[in-house]
Amino acid sequence: MAYDQHLADRIAQELQAQGINAEAKRLMGGLCFVLNEKMCVGTSIDKASNKPKLIARIGARAVDTALADKNCLPFQPAGRVMRDFISVLDEGIDSDEGLSHWIRLSVDFNHKLDEKKT
């Protein structure tokens, strides 16, 4: 399970800045942050570039839009596309604003999942 500790720390700091209390767990080949018992956002190493990437669970509709961004790819662990998830390459999260954007989308989608339960 490979991930970049610096990116993991940045994710944790951003979640805290947004007032989100998420639990860090080793999942999906990296480190994920779980919110409301669901994977929200995480990090692993991109096999093609060997650089850190963000794994963001933003929902299928948002994924369709996000794929227009040159720094976004479908999330494909073990070659299978996971429809609610996106991989954001290093260049898309190198700024605090970029990282914050993807985390905010992930947290918003996580809250929508909780609304569906009630």
C-alpha cells in the first residue's frame, strides 16, 4: 500500500480546516479518509508516473464533468472503473486551492449519500 505521506497530511489538514472529522484507513491501495462510514477521499501512487494522486469520491455525474480536466482520470483499481470515483494527478492538486476543490466535492457527495438513507 503505497501513498505519499505529505499529500496525506495535506488532505488531513484540509479536512480539518473544513471542519470535517474523518478517519484515516488503509484502503484501495493507499490511505483513505472515511466519513460517515464511507470512503470520501484518499491518496495513492499513480503507477504510470510514480507520483502521488488523489482519489476522490464525487459521484458519477461529477465524474463525467471532471474527466474534461486534463489532470483527471477514471479511478481504476485492478483495471475496473469505479463510477463514483476519480483520480486526480499531482498537477491537479499541487495548489491548496486545487486540493480543496476536490475535497469539497468529495465531502459534498458523501453528505448526499447520507441524505439518501433518510
